[in-house]
Amino acid sequence: MQTIRDAQALVGMLERGELNQEMTEKVEAVVEKLLEHSNEQPKATFKGQVSLVLNFVIKNGVVEVTADIPPPKLPKIPRKSSIYWAIEGGKLSTEHPQQHDMFPGPRVIDRSQQ
């Protein structure tokens, strides 16, 4: 009589090994995405999650095991912010309303001295 002695062996045998392969692919995809985000923003912390759900049904001594791998949870990437100033009428301005432009109007560039 062959006995399954640990969960690792059970997971490896489920669905003739196909579940283990799919789980490995999901883990690799999540780690790859986390690494990509971490490389882009090295000071930030990113989290992901891969879950495996095992369902057991027993009837007359026979155990049926079904598995499910819900979609992985990937990190929500914070968007970059932009700064504007609120001005009269609920409008936004790219210039501070209390500072004056030192160079009003278009500037002429003299290219003859280059």
C-alpha cells in the first residue's frame, strides 16, 4: 500500500503534476512582476499573493481532492503626483498665483552668437 506522507507529495501528484506546474508558473509570474516594480521604485515595498485551495470530499472511505488556484493578487502601483495651484473659479494653474513671471511674453533667442 502506497501512503502519502506529506502535503508536498500530495500537491505534486494532484492532476498528474499539472497543478504543481501551474502553481509554479503563477509564483514565477508574481515574483517577476514584483521584481519589475521593485526595480522601477527601489525604495518602495511591493506585495503579491498566490493561493492554493484544496477541497476534500469523502464518501464511503474514498477521498476526492479538487484544487483551485484563484487569480494571483498583484500590487497596486502608486501613481505619480503632479503639483498645481488652485486659483479663482476652481481652475488649476501651473504657476504660483502670488509670483510674477520674470520674463513675460515670448523671448527672442539670438542664434548668431552660437
